[in-house]
Amino acid sequence: MDVFSRTFLPAAAETGLAAQAVSRHVPVFRRCVGAGDATVLVARCTRPNRAAGEYLLLLTDRRLVITRQTRVLHRLRLHLNAELRELSDVTWSADPRQSAVELAATAIDGVRERFVIRTQHPRQVWQLDALLHHAFRARRRIPRERVVATIGDAPAASRGPALRPVVVH
């Protein structure tokens, strides 16, 4: 069983979603995320100031995927599929009085997306806030070195300088 399979249903259950309710969305999510992506959050959400519709948000370590189910025919549509690093100006505001968190982000195509995630209990608002902070803020603070190319030591016959890995910050 891969990482996505092991983490998806427990994450959905944490937010109070029944397995039957989210199982229709799994094939769409599978096409968007890799088998090694760990699910961080699965939640129903709505769009403020838009026509009513049912959205399901999936947040993994690397991606944000949002699907929409049409009201009449219950067809599934992919609404947003983006790597976290492709999203800009990601903000969220927690409102424990309304048991909701509003999440907003600008996609790579420049479209500003806004969603409201409702929780069953005000205490879950702060758990959701912590998950979003970890996904969008904590990981991005520390720049990591990446090895772009590594070339082994030059043969003993050559007297030129040894080549070293190139590190990009």
C-alpha cells in the first residue's frame, strides 16, 4: 500500500468525512498526486460569493488539489491542481466563532482562489490553522541546498583541478 493510500482515509476521517462521501473523488486525486505524497488534509469547502457547489480540498506535502461536484448530475470536475511552490500570496484567516477558516491563494495562471473550510468544532479551527501554517509557512522558511550536478574526480592521468559539486541556493 502506498503513502497516499495509507494517509488519505485517516485524514478524511479526522475532518468528519465519511469514506463513502470521499471515495468518488479518489480517482481524480490519484491522477493529480503521486503515490509517495502524504495526505495532510481532506476537507469539504465552499467558495464565498459564488454559486453553491460542493468542493473537496486535498492538501498533500507537495500539492493542493480541489475537485467540484456538480449539483444536478453529481459529476466530478477538477477545479485546481497546483504544486504548493506554484501558489503565491497564500493567506488564511481562522474564525473560531463561525468554526471556519478562509483560505486564499493565487494560482500560477494569476487567478485568485478563495475557499471557506467549515469545521464541526471551534477547536478544529486551530488544528486547521496549524496544518496550513506547516504546509505553507514552516517548510518555506529554510532554503535548502540542491546539488545540480556532480562530476566525479578526474582520472589520475589528468593533472587538471578536480571538479566539485555545484550547489545552488
